[in-house]
Amino acid sequence: QVQLVESGGGLVQTGGSLILSCAASGITFSINAMGWYRQAPGKQRELVATINRLGITNYADSVKGRFTISRDNAKNTMYLQMNSLKPEDTAVYYCKSSGLLPGTDYWGQGTQVTVSS
């Protein structure tokens, strides 16, 4: 199994920045892709950004140009640099790891990001 622990959330004003971290432990060599997802109150969880083992990234249109996902394989840690934050970015942000085999997706416990207007 893989254990994921997010950190770095908090309260920030509109236009501010935050860096989220996701530290992975356990059977980390099995991880292929990792990603950030978020869930706002009353809404479904949505994809924010993903990065695979080769460093290929994918972003939701709503965060392109503002957020940057990165990954340090040596430290088994993934990051999300969030700039130019907007109130609509307010959500609980979750880290996810995906393995190559079925049933090897894991989620972190989530970290709250609140952007005040």
C-alpha cells in the first residue's frame, strides 16, 4: 500500500500563493502517476493537475497558467505551486497516487485551502 500525507493548506487572500506538498510512503516504487484533486462544498471532486513518472503534466483549464505541479521522485513527494489564487479555488485539496495495476489508487486525507475575497 501507499500512504499519502498532504500539507501546506491554509488561508490566503485573493491573488496570493500557496505551495501544497504530498509525501508518499510505503510501496512507492509502484506509483506511476500522481495528481491533485479538489472538492468544494456542495460540489463533486474534480481534477486539478496530474503528473506521471516521466514528468508529463496535465492541468484543468481553470488552473492553467496559475498552478504548477511537480514531483521529486527521490523524495517521494509531489508539489502544487498555486499562484494568483481566486476565491473559487477554495476547496479541500486531495493528493492521489495511481499504480499500474488495478486497485492501486490511493488518496490522502486532504488539506483545506481557503481564498478570501
